[in-house]
Amino acid sequence: MQLFSALTLLKEGFAGQRGWRAQWRSPEPKSSYDVVIVGGGGHGLGAAYYLASEHGLANVAVLEKGWIGGGNTGRNTTIIRSNYLFDESAALYDHALKLWEGLAQSLNYNVMFSPRGVMMLAHTVHDEQILKRHVHANRCNGVDNEWLTPEEAKAFCPALNIEHNIRYPVLGAALQRRGGTARHDAVAWGYARAADSLGVDIIENCEVTGINRDAEGAVESLQTSRGLIRARKIGVCAAGNTSVIMNRVGVRLPLESFPLQALVSEPLKPVLPCVVMSNGIHAYVSQSDKGELVIGAGTDAYTSYTQRGALHVSTHTLEAICELFPTFRRLQVLRNWGGIVDVTPDRSPIIAKTGVPGLYVNCGWGTGGFKATPGSAHVFAWTIARDEPHPINAAFTIERFRDGHLIDEAAAAAVAH
Amino acid sequence: MLLIKCPYCGERPELEFVYGGEAHIARPAPEADLTPGQWAAFLYARTNTRGVHAERWRHTRGCGRFLNALRDTTTDQFIATYKVGEARPPAELAQQEP
């Protein structure tokens, strides 16, 4: 691997930038692997990286039907936080947040993690009570979160409108200072590069069309658009398309896939120093390093695989954001797109073994998977390598829907979904 | 925004409707002695079809009635809408559309 440092940057500057090499190989698929990860997003690439770096498995492949960074990893609004209500969620997302803090160093890749603070607004007494409950629950779990009055919120984020006569008045806000943003596709590229340097084969343009099982029912091989690939273990990390793959093995999951939209404005000078979210009005906004406002809307109402959504969904969000930030009214939207998110009934993910020996699944991240990328990948690699869950993901099973042990972040309203 | 043909009112914009999830999932009879696994399958497991999907909509801000629809989830094109209680039309209708 060509290490990145100030020195290599300087050397390449003098050499006319002609010495940079491809950051990962494009190998032909081998006939067999110890572990095959289906889905080359951040979660899948990260799992492959941790399988190689922490569990000594180098005969690993990641199969991606498109290109690296082209799925939800490159489509999300890059927000990172861990202020979830329930103990299980707080442990999982805070595990991820702690890994984010050192990720650029461990991958030797600048993922541009910026802990600029995530502020969640309260517009009603009910919002205020829920957010304060979150603040207290988080602090009991060792996750930082604090309550701000409207004046304190405005001091932290001066563009915020805290007048009383607006449609969504700000009654206060919960602030997680360790939260923030990261450069989303750099996360996929960084994991791809690091995994590749440890011997992992990253195979793009390779769609899985079926999974074969042996006489005992265990996984045996994958049918792909680039031929048959044998695998002892298979980890499925296919986000919105997880159901499609799992249905082919006869495993039905409690998932539905919805389009989730995001949009960016034209670039402008620094105006928004933190991430601002509002669960009540389904809006979240931050400013990228390029200066664009990155805005996330809610999901569309119906299941779909089209990677686009209806205009009225993003309009609803924009109207609310323009109320909160009157200065944004004259901005123009540059791009608008959708990603397909797989949503579970309790809005918590599934990171677990399945009923099929050798088949593991990491799915159901719904509208909020990006923030969990390193933590999810880390515990998923553990689950695959040891054939048992890490203590952090032990509760995130498929069976919880049968046994009633839901981790009901949907009811807790910790996420804008 | 989708244009949805209500079997009672004709074509109306999506905003008049509320989505009701996958269609033709029969609630088990009250006397059925179900295992927790069977209950979970009824409550939570969904086909989540990539392709022609049978689904429920309710014309909430119109006639108020439920309807079923076949929609291709890879294009969002409606293939057919039909009344609740009617059998699912064949998916080949897709080819007959102009």
C-alpha cells in the first residue's frame, strides 16, 4: 500500500502527481474464499477489513454489484451521532463513534471526521420531554448529550431562528458535541484500500444472483454475474437489496425497502457550524466542507427500489428548513437523489447469524446506517469469524421479532424516519 | 408524485392516499393455535419484492376506501389497481401497458 503522508504529498507535488497508483486492485474472482461479503458499501468493506486485520482471515472477497461508493455509502447525509435511547443502541452506536475518532489514523486515509456537534431541536413540549429523556438516558450510558435553552442553541448555531412566531418554534435543543459528520465515500474508499492491502479481493460489477447450499443446508457457493464462487461463510451487507438476496436462500426477513431522499444546495461561505436535526419536522441539515448545505428528507411512503422519490417529500423538508433558517430561503438546490434503505419494524438493525449455517446478515439500518459504519463492520466481522455475536450486537438478532425483545427506537423517536 | 387510479374515483394524486403495506396477508383465525414464529411471520415478515408488488392503499382524502394495487417497485409504474376482496390480477398485465 502506498502510504499517504505530508512527505508523499510533497514528493508527488515535485514529481508532477504522476506517481499515484490505483488505491485497490481489480482482481478476477478466485474460485473459492473463506468468507465472501455481499455488498461493497462501508459496512461490507469495513467487515472485510476487520476480518483481515483482527481475525487473521485474508482469503476474503467483497462482491459489489455496482462500484465502490456508488450505493448508500455515497448517498447519505454523513451525520454521525450516538445519542440513542436504549442501552443496546447506545452501546452499538457509541462503539462506532469511538472507532470514528481514530479511523483516519488506523486506515491511513483522511475520512474527514469532523465532530462539530449534532443539535436536535425541540418544537413542542412533547419534543422537549422526549429529548430531555434522551439526554438523561444517554448520560447514564456514558454518552455525552446536553440540554440547551433556545438562547444557548442560537449561540451555538447563530443562523437558527428562535423567534416565537414561526411555524416550528425552537423550545430548546439536545446537543451531542462528539457527533458530527465525515466524508462518506472516503469511508468506503479508505476501508477498500486498507482491506485490499491486507489481501482482500474487492470485486466490483459482480452481482450475486443466487446462493447454493450443500446437503446439510450450509452455504456452499454463490452464483454471480462473474461466475460461481465457493465460500465457507457468506455475510450479506446489501442494504436495500438484502431482502432480494435473502429471499433467494429462503430466509424471509422483517424488512421493507423505501426510497430516502437527500439534496444539496449551491455552495456558500461557512454559515452552519454544526449539524441541525429536527425529528418533529423530518429535517436534518449540515454544511459540507465544499460549502453545500446537505439536507436529508424523510422516506417516501411506499416500498421501492428506484433510488428516487417524490418531490413533495423533499419540498416538505425544505419548507421547514426555510422556517428555521430564514437566510436559506434564496438558496438554490443543486442536486437531489434517493437511496434505498431497508427498514425494520423497530427501526433497529439486524446483525446476526441466520438459520442457514454459514450465512450471516447485517441489515435493517434504515435511514441511519452511515453513522454506525465502523462499529457495525467491527462487530459483524467478529460474528462471522467466531460464529457467535459480539456482546455489543448480541441483542440485534432476527429472533427478537419472534420473542418480543424489540429495540424500539421507532417508538423512542431517536431517529428521523 | 405517483398518479394512482382509485377503482371508485379514478386517477388521483398520491397525496390523497395513504400507503398500507403489502397486500393479501391474511390474519390468522382467532382460534388458530399459532407458534410465536408464525405470529412473527404474520406481523413482520414481508416479501419486499423487487419487481411486481401487490400492495394496499387507502384513498383517505377521497372516498376513504381501501384498494389494492400491483406496482413494479423497480419503476414505480402501476400495473393495475383493484378492489379489496378481488383476486390479484396476473402480473403479465405489465406487458399490455403502452
